[in-house]
Amino acid sequence: MSDVAMSSPAGATIPLSIHGPAGVLDLVVPTGATPVDVAREYARQAAEVGDATGIPLLQTALGERLNAAVPLGEAGVQAGDVLVATTGVHRPRRVTLLEAAKNAPETPELASLIATVAALVAALAGWYAARTGEETVRTVAVALLLACALVGALPFGRHARQRAAAAPAFAAAAAFAALHEPGVHLLPAILGAAGISAAVVAGIGRALAVDGDEVSTVWIVSGLTVFACCALPAMLGWDARVAWTLLVLGSMMAARFAPSLAVDVPDDALLDLDRLAVTAWSARDSQRSGRRGRIVVSAAAMERLVRRASRIVTAAAAAILVTVVIASPLLLHSASIDLDRIGARCLVFFAGCSLLLAARSYRHSAARALLRLAGLGALTALAIHLVAGPGAGHVDTFFYVVVGLGVIALVAAVATGRGWRSVWWSRRAEVAESLCGSFAFASAVVAAGVFRRLWEMTS
């Protein structure tokens, strides 16, 4: 043990261990000593044992060189630290871009945003490949989309959950681009094939995942539902508007039942305190009637439940948004007869209003925003159809604009006054949502052509 002689207040010392070419040297140095002072002492001790070396450079145990002009106390050196004495030139280690990416912290929010953008780009690529007239471009695009879907479903690397959530979109785009043919009558079958393709890739990702993936489950249910709604009318020879009617109506109902399916507390997560308190003596006592049991859910189980329900509700709201935005314009476009057109317009209107009213009951901000976008998307499609669709010349555009502005002003006034949070407005909104759902069911019969077919059969 050696001391570095410097003037310093009593007790302001730092015991250190210096590792270098001459061996290990234990020193007790003042906090005001610089690395140069310590290095000189180490060189002097090394010369006494016959290992004459120059004044070395001091580094931390992690290889960071200490500034020679900064005292050890200010440099962050603490008692018991290990310093390394080296005679070579300190060169900082160069970190490659790949190593920096591996060492970067996890960013699930950014990864989710990138996965969403990638899914949208995949949809645009599938649409462009389906509309192009060159078979080479279509084949290459389909191969790339399918390869991206299969690679994204593999549970390897970072952000595997986000990649698995976007992989079914690539599969659906690939199926749409590969099977698309001109003709509106083939569109339900093509979308049904795209839905089953997305469900298959989601099933592969869910089977390979280490933990349960709720987003893949929503993909599977949504893909199978789209396939059933689109394939059944195609096989039975029904009109395409039957498929679009089922999709719009199913999306409206899914917004109502998705939270009840997501929030499901398993029985093994519940703890019965009364049963846990039973001992050999208390087990002989008869249970008193009317006793209230104490059931407690563990905090870890509740956190898992909330995270699982949040992912399910958000994924379901995103599926509803995509389905409504695609099916609503197709339903309005396929209704060519006046009676069916009236039913289609009423169905889209009441479904959009029902989605807007159902969003108020969601406490998850992302799911609530997605449902509101779905309702606004349906109403926007209806407004465009009324202005530019068949029979637009008979529609008083000014009347619709005034009514629309009045509804917007009413909603803004109520939202500004926080009226939706009051009991009175909550009851009125619940009644309005029920009425919109009932009217949507009635409109679906007309929009699908069932009412007109029965009328023709009886007349």
C-alpha cells in the first residue's frame, strides 16, 4: 500500500487499484490528485521493482481514458475503483451501424408505426400490381409480397410481435394481386381469397410464436369472417351487394361485442381468500349462509389481462376500420336499383352513426379513435355517393351540406360542454345507438335485395 503525497483535507482520499505491466499497485490518493500524479507514482513503484517503464496512461475498467487535467474526484472515480495503466495510445472503439442497431433500446411504439406504414405500402403495392397489365411486374410483386409475409411471420429478431402483426397484410396484398381480374362480379371471391390468405399467414405466425399473440388471433377471425361473407354469396350465385351488406353489418356488430370478448378473466387467476384460510380446525365448522366470499385477483394477472385486452380491442378496431372503409363504397356502388340504393344508403348511414356512438363507450384512446375514423369513413363514403353517385342530379346538395354542418355543430357543442359525460346524454346516446343498430338491421334486408325479391315474387 502506497500513498501519493499531496496536500488535501483529512478524509478526502480514494483507495484505488492500478493494474498495469508492472503488476497490481494499491494506492490511497487524494481526491484532488490528477491521473498524471497517479501515473507518476505507478512508474516510480515499477522502477523500484526493476521494471522501468515510462509514465503510463490511465483508463477505467471499461477502457475510457481519464483526462490528465481533471482531478480524480471530479472525473467520477470512487473508492475501490480499478484503473488500468497502459503504455499504448488510446483509440476509441468504432461501433458499426449493425452493432448500434443491436444495442439500441426497444421501441415498440415506433415499431408499431413502421409496421402500420409497411402494411399500407403493401396494400398499395398489391393494388398497383393487380391493375398493371404486365405479367412480369405482377409476378415479381406477388413473389416479393409473399416472401415478406412469410419472413415477417417468423418469430426471430427484434420487434417480432410488430412484424407478425403486419405480415398478414402482405399475404392479403399478394393474394389480391395474384387473383385480380377485371370485373365487379369477381371482386367478392378475390377479397375472400385475400382474407383466407391473411388468416393462414396469421395462423403460421401464431403457431410459431413463443407467447400468445392476440393480434394474430384477430387477423384469423377477421380473415375467416371476410372469407365466409364473400365466398358464400359467390358460391350461391347471389349478387355482390349481399357480401358488402354482411361485411358492413358485421363490422357494426363487432364494435359492440369486441370489448366483452376481450375482457375475460380466467378462473385460475382468481384467489378465494376464504378457501385459502381454511385450516384443520376451521374446516370442521359449518359454513354460515349468506356469507360474502372475498375474491381477489393478483396484480400480475390484472396487468396481463389489461395488456391482452388492450391489444385485442385495438386490433379489432383496426379491422373494423379497414372493413368499413372498403365495404361501404362497394355497397353503395353495387346498388344499381332505386329500392336497393335506398337501403344501401340507409345501411351505411346508420352503421356509421352506430360506430360513432359505440366509440364513446371505449376507454382505450387508440381503439376509440379508430372506431371514430370508421364511422366518419362510412359517412364520408355516403356523402361522396350522394353528391357524385347515381341520381345526384335529383339531390339538393345545399340541403345535405346544411344538415351536415348542423350535425357537426351539434356534436362540437356537446363535446365542448362535456355533455357526453353526463348521465342524461349517456342515456340518450345509448338509446340512439340501439335505434341506429335496429334501423341498420332493417336496412340490410333492403340493401341486400331480399325485400325487393319478395316484393317481385308476390306482385
